[in-house]
Amino acid sequence: MNLQIKHPTTSPAETNSTKHALITGASRGIGQAMAKKFAMSGFHLTLTCQNSVEALAVLASELQSAYRISCIPLQADMGNERDVEQVFSTVKSLDVLVNNAGIAHLGLLTDMTADQWHRIMAVNLDSCFYTCRAAIPLMLQKQSGKIINISSVWGSQGASMEVAYSASKGGMNAFTKALAKELAPSNIQVNAIACGVIDTQMNACLSAEERDTLKSEIPADRFGAPSEVAELALQIARSPSYMTGQIITLDGGWY
């Protein structure tokens, strides 16, 4: 897929903020909620999505107008190395990288094709390699930075019928811990949020009965809200530099 850059239709007003964040998979759900939360806090933003380009452009324009920050929406397949390189060709300064782009696959492993397996791994895990490799030099220039990976409880618990997704998130967790050790001497922190069931479009495929069954298993007796993940991500972005290499679970007490 060719990268398409869509610039906001209005010019950003002057702002005192000098912080820049890149959020992938930002057109809806958790990514959109994080974009709003970071914009409210004065971050300049670069947002990506693969398919919902018009929705992302509208979101960027709204955030820019409402919060007086610059917000650049980009269409990109984050599982594609060339697309990620083109995204980063537009990024000159970076303080926070949020790896949120992800896809799921529900079905028996024996029914899964090799192409489906590789696609899950590309979008959910390879993307972290591509983005972090490109982001680290920008953060090294400042001798500071925060990398936040949006993971899942299935990365540590595993889920029947979601073997590939679980494996990709387990890989993300190990990636997070290893990279945190590598970058700690450079004052760059790497952490992950292991989400439980969040009420997003990704879970819209669940029937009413399945939703009720899931809720009954969660001590909080509800699904999480995207805004709660966004709030935690912002807290991590502002956390002490001594916190790194952590997989922080947000699941209502489920696991």
C-alpha cells in the first residue's frame, strides 16, 4: 500500500508544548482515545491508520482546532517496513511512541493459513521492531523518551482460538522487557499495557451471550473503556524514569 499523507486543513496555533507523540492505529477505539487524551495534554501528534483515512483526517483536524496542537494524520500499514520508514521521514522530533496498531484472528490454528499467521505477526509484532528502530535515534538525540506498547492479557495467559494473536502479544511483552534493558542507560523507558476486554470495535463480533459470559468472569463486572487505557498511557508517558520494562495489566481484576 502506498503511503498517503493528509495534512490538517487548518494551521495550528502557537502553543507552549514541545512534546511530540506518535500513536499508531489511531482512527478508532483505544488509539483514538489516546490521541484525544494526549492532545488535551498539549502533545503535538502524528497519527497513523491503514484503512479509516477519512475518519483519521477528521479526528486530526478536530484535535488541532480544539487543543491548539499540530496533528498530522498518515495512512500507513505499520506491518510494512517501507510504510513505517515513510512515516518517520515526516517525524523530526519524538518524545513518546505508542505502538497501538493491531489486528486479531479468531479460529482454530489448524484452519489458519500461513498468510494469516504472518499478517498477524507483521501488524502486531514486526511493527514494533520497525517503529522502535526508527524512533530510538530521535530519542537518543534528547537522551529521553517513552515507548508504550499496547499489549493484551492473552500475551501472558494465552487464549483458545486466538493462538496467533496470543503469540504476537507474548512476543510484544518479551520485546518490551528486553528493549527496556537495552535503552535504560540512555534514559529511554519502554513499558506495555496488557489490556483485558476493552469495549472496542475489535470485540464487536461477540454475541450478547458471549459478552454477558465474559462480564461475569471479570471482577469489575464490566468491560474496560478505551478512555481508561488512554489515561493509563498518558500516566506512563509522565511516569518516573525509573519505571521501565513493566507489563502493566489493565483488566478489572480478571487475571
